[in-house]
Amino acid sequence: QVQLVESGGGLVQPGGSLVLSCAASESILSILTMGWYRQAPGKARELVARRITSNDDTNYADSVKGRFTISRVNAKNTVYLQMNDLKPEDSGVYYCNVLVPTIRTPEGYLEVWGQGTLVTVSS
């Protein structure tokens, strides 16, 4: 089963930038979707950005549109989240998520999560 490891989180001032990385333990060529979610203390996990591989359709949360960009480098088996103009409300634990095709489940895919990386936006 593919495993995901996030990195790149940290403390940044408002208006700053960070790039989060999500390294997969095997090829990501076959993944169905890739996405980033975040969870702030006391709040539910929410979708930040997601890209569907088949048609390259990309969705962003309204709060991050124009500031965040999701991308992938297949040769590195890595998914990225470029975050610009960060705001304090962007703080939280960011999780990488992929859907991997499989015949082992009725849905035809397996959902895999990374362990998360903490982003803190504060002056």
C-alpha cells in the first residue's frame, strides 16, 4: 500500500509563503485524485485543494483561491502545495490525500492519508 510523507510545514509570518511536499512510497502515475486537507484546532478537517488525474480538473476552497496551487512531479512521486500570501486563518495541520485504484474494495479505490504537517501563520 502506498504511504505518504508530508514535509515543509513551519512558522511563517502573515503574507509569507510555504511549499508543502507529499512524497509517496511508490509511483503516483495511477492515482485517481490527489489533494490537500487541513485541520485547525477545534475544527473539522476541510478540503484545501484537489486535482482529478483523469481530466486535470482542480478544485480549491474559496478561502485559498488565487493564493494556493496544487501540483505534482511524477518523476519524484511527489505532490506539492504552493501557499502564498498566507493568513493566520490558514494555520493548521495539513494532510496529503490520494485515491489509489484497487480491486480490493467495492468502491474500486483506496484512500490514503499522510501523517500531516503543521503550518502556523503568526507574527
